[in-house]
Amino acid sequence: MTSRANMAAYMRNVIGALQTGGLRLLPLQAELLAPSRAQAAPCRLARTSAAATTQDQTQRDARLKKRQAEEEEKRARRRHKRELWGVGRSSLPVDDVFLLRMYARPRQDARAALAALRRYALLDYADPAQDVHVRLGLNLSLDKNKKVEAFRSYFQYPNPLVAPPNSVLVFTSTPEETQTALQHGATLAGGDELVQQVLQDQVDQVSFYVSVPAALPKLVPLRNVLRNNFPKARNGSVGADIPKMLEYFTTCHEYSVLPNGSCVTRIGTMDMTDEQLLVNLETLLADVCSRRTASSGGFVTDAHINTATSEELPFHFEPFLPPPPKAKREAKERAPAASAASAASAAPAASAAPAEEAAANAKE
């Protein structure tokens, strides 16, 4: 450190002597003769770098605090929005005049909702036989490993809806099968000629397409034409019993679930009894829940019921849900164990009876 200071002092003296003697130095020469900043003040350089590091850290902390403040503001806005629209709030208003969006819509019993719909229809002079619709909300992405895709399904209500029968087209392999299909209510029936008509788009739209097993090889060109309506054995649209298939597909009810998890379908008419409507509702929920995965607990999230002339009424749908697959499996496992335990308890009693009789005979 002393040698550097002496060298700096020496260079200053040389520069001063040259300037005193009348020799003018150019700026570049003066810069070359002057000691470098790193040599003259190494500690100042270290202090400058440390200050720069501290300033960078301060800026990073400020940016982090700003980002955290923005995220907290977003969360506060979301909380305010949920409170504003009544999401997650179960408190009831204390005044007789209030804003509907500030409070969660109260749910009621299914029978009470049906009674309210009948009262609305009476006050509005509506059709007493109008359709009753149900809107279900499904959580299709409840299971992270396996997401349920939007689907289309059909089933039979225990109390069929009063409506014209569905139109059914039957692909057959023999004239006798064609005659049988037409006699049992088929809209169209035939073999190769009917396949060509469908390919050329000469057939009106029908609700369902069914086929006998022998006619399936001839339907390969229709796979891209019919798409989801193509006959499949797993959904019962392929079979040898033509009258049974027609009895099912002419009276079955079809519904579809959208990609957002919404499903709107009808469960009956207002002229049906509450028991008939509730049995149909239970059947619908059982078919919907058959598509859920084993770990999908809350597959159905909400349910509303309405008619064409009334508003939607939320109701408690939980009593009509089928038990989850795990509960069914546990019930099946408990049944054999219970039967085995009852059999084991009955066996000692049966063996004890002869022993008591023998003891009584011995005393006599």
C-alpha cells in the first residue's frame, strides 16, 4: 500500500515539474502518466461494487414486494367478488327487501320444489302437463389422473315419458329379419340397399341405429358417416333379438353432458305424481354417476329443477345419489363375512341340542 502511494506521489511530482517547465501534456499523455483508478484507490472500487450489489438486492426485494402486493390485491378482489355474488355464503337476509346477489340461493327439499312448481303453474295458468326439466352440474375433472370426457347416454325411465316413440333404423341380413323389424315398430329396416341409401344421404335423420351381428361386416363404410351413432355391442345396439332391441330403443331416454359439465334433460311431466318424478330422478342420477371414476366423490355438484314457465329451483339431490363404488365394494365384502358369522354362530347351537337331549335321557 505504501509503495503504491509513493509511486502516485512521484508521478504527480513528475507531471507538475513538466507543466512548470512549460511542457503541455495532451489529455491522453496525462491519463497514461497518471496512476490508474484501480491502483490509486482499490478500496474505493471494492466499496463501489459492494454498494452496487446492495442496490441490486434492494431492487429485487422491491420487485418481490410489489409482486406480492399485486397477488394479495387479486385475492382480495376475488374474495370481494365471491362475497358480492353470494358464493359460499349461507346466511339468510334479516330484512324483507334485499339484493339477491348478496346471498346464496337457499336449497330446498325435492318434494318442496315440486310443490312450488305446481303452485307456479296454477298461478300462471300454465299447461298442467308441461315437461319437468332438471339441470345438473358435474365436476368432470375431479379425478386428476383420469378426467371424464363429455358423453352421451340413454336409459329407460321406470315411469316412461308420454311422448312419440323414438325412430329406430335396423340393419338386417335376411328378408325375414327385415319383416320382423318392421312389424315391431322399426322406422326403417333393410340390408345392402339400406346401407347404400345411408351412404348417399337419402335417409332422414333417425334417433338410433341398431344391427344384427351378421350385418356388421357390411356396415364398415358407415363408420365415419354415423360416428357416435354406429351400432356397438357394448351399448346394446347390436343383437340377435330384434323385438327386444326395438322395445328398448323406441322407449329409452337420451341425454348428453357438455364439456363444461352441464346436463339439461327432462324427468317427466307435471301430471305425474311426486313419487314417479322422484323415481325417474333417482334413475337419471344413477346413470349419470355410472360414468364417474372410483375416486370421484363429489361428481354431481348442483341440481336445479324447473318447467317451461317457471324459474330454476335448487334442491337437495344428495338423498337420490347412488352409493360410491368403494361403498358398494365394502358392502359386498361385508355380506359374505356376515353370512359366515351367522352360520358359525348357528353351528354350536345345533350341536348343543343333541347333547342336551342325551343328558336328559341319561337322567331318566
